[in-house]
Amino acid sequence: MKQAFFWSSWFTTLGTTGLLFLWSLPLSPFTHPGSTANEAAIIFFPVMGLRWLAIASTITLVVMAWGRQLNLATGSVIGLTILVLALHLVLGLINIGIMNVWLSVEPIKTRTTNTVYAGIYFGLPTFWILLTAGLMLRLAHFRN
């Protein structure tokens, strides 16, 4: 059951990241000069929130599974889960800030700066997606 919940959350994260990428294609740096963001960009926020909640669930499941695998005390697993979710919250807030800077209308932005912003915006959740999948697959390999 936990494996099914993990992988459904993982694929939800992957799907929402893909959806956000498709929605971002008309923007710079994917097209040049690219359209500017307007009020319609608010649709990014609920999808981005769903993505970060799905990542949080995958992280929680990975930490709990590794805690059981390493025979950690329940208090240690809870503390580790809180620590990892706090890091996740910080990275999520950084991601929102990067998205805000990327989509803001400033005359000094270049295609290179937009490329950096888009790379960070999509890179942070992709890092978490790959990390959680790798850890869960490694845990499944240890069990067998």
C-alpha cells in the first residue's frame, strides 16, 4: 500500500512538472523573445502547490521507510521527517521566489537570466523527484 501511494505521488509530481513545463513553453527562454506573463499565470500556483505536496508525501514515505530499514527509534524517525520536511519547505519557498522573479516583468532581464531562473525552477523539483525515486528503489533493492 505504501509503495502504491509513493509511486502515485511520484507520478503526480512528474505529471505536474510536465504540465508546468508545457504551460511555460510560450515564455522566455523557451521561445525568444517569449510572451510576458500576465494574470493568467496565477494558474501555475495551484498546480505548483499540488506538485510540492506530492513531493512532500514522497519524501515522508522515503524517510519512514529508511527509518524502519535502519531500525531507528520512532522519535528519531519523526525528528528526521520534520527536518527533511523543513528543508523541503525552504526549497519550495525558494522555488516560488524563483518563479516570481522569472515571470516578473523587468526590463533588465535577458534570455540568459530567464534560462537560469527556469533551470532552477524546474531543477529543484526534478532533484527531489530523482532523489526520492532513487532512494525508494535502493530500499526495495535492499529488501530483496
